[in-house]
Amino acid sequence: MSRVNLDQLPLDDELVAEYLQQNPDFFTRFAYLVEQLKIPHQQRGSVSLVELSLERMRDKIALLETEISDLLAVASHNERIFRVYVDLLPQLLRCTDFISLQDKLCQAMVEQLGLSQLSLRLNKAHLSLTQELEPFSLSAEQLENFWITRLSHEGHYFGRLSKGELGLLFARQEQAQSVAIMPLGERARFGVLAAASREADHYVAGMDGLLLGQLCEVIATLLPTLVGCDAQ
């Protein structure tokens, strides 16, 4: 093969790159170039195209393995939650009053799933609350504010809260580093469920709220029977 004077050819980097993209079999047809080409490497000086390709492939495989491990961890966590919910639902259906409902929820969510706190806050504008249940209540205005500021965008809220908001929902604010707030009924008609974790990244924006949302639908269905409706 005669040697070509590349300086006389009308080539530039973009043309070479475009040619290689349009001819992906180039290095198959000119395999001897693969070992001869040397690619600058930040840590290892110059390496061959084969070495560089293998290194990038290993990096991609390592990334995929990490992603698969993360997916398996999430799947395992969701399966655990699902199993707890499956056992919990029949217990909730057998509850005859609000206090027993709250106790069953706390037992499952705190003792079995490791949350720091769980609370139900009832809407005293729509439920008939006895004096015993007053500590579990919020005003219609307070619930409307939660709906507007936290719940209206996605229908639930995962993340952090201000001290004032935490004070309305939890007895131990220092143990609520991240929280989940779910409405009970349409537009939080009957109140909200609030779950707290000691871990700041346990509840974060963008998490799927499907399982917790389905649990709250069951609770919202039970509340009018257990507490009684005061207004329509």
C-alpha cells in the first residue's frame, strides 16, 4: 500500500469523525490499526483502542451491576412493605374504634417497618370527634393549608417539613428527618396520614406513593364508620 500524504487531503477532525460514524466497520476492515492507535489516558498515559474499549466496557458493566443491585434492593423493600400491608389490612377492617385503628397502624409502620412515628390527623369539620380524639385533630384551615402547600401538586408529599408543620403532626419533631404526608379522602376531606423517619433520605421527592396511597384509601373508607361524619 502506497503512503498517502495526509497534509494534501482536505480533511479535518469533523470529517474524520463523521466518516467513522458512517462506517462503523472501518476498524474491522483495517484491524491492524486497532493495536497501533494510541489514545491519551489521564491515569495511564497512552493506551490502545482495544484497551480503551475494554475499559469502557468494564465501566458500563460495573454501572449496570450497580443499577441492578439498586433495583433489587428497591424490589425487596417494596415486597417487605407489601407483605406488612397484606397482614395489616384485615386487622384494620376488624377495628371497632379510632384508637385501635391508630394502634394497629403504629404497630405495623413503626415496629415492623422501622419508621420513627406515624400519626393520623383528623378533620374536625367533617368528622364527629369526641374530647378523647381532639389531640388527633386539625382544623379545616390547617388541613387546607397542607393541601395547598404540600399535597395539591402530586396528591401526596415526601420530603422535609418546617418546624411549625412538624409540630402539628408529630410529638417528637427531632425524629422526623423526612416525612410522608398522604390525604385521607378527596382533598384531605377526613384528614391526613403522616409517617416520619429518622433518615433524611427515607422519604424524598419523586418516590412512588402507590402502596401508601392504597392504604390511605382503606383508612379513609373506615373513618366515617369508626368516628362518624359531622358534615357533608
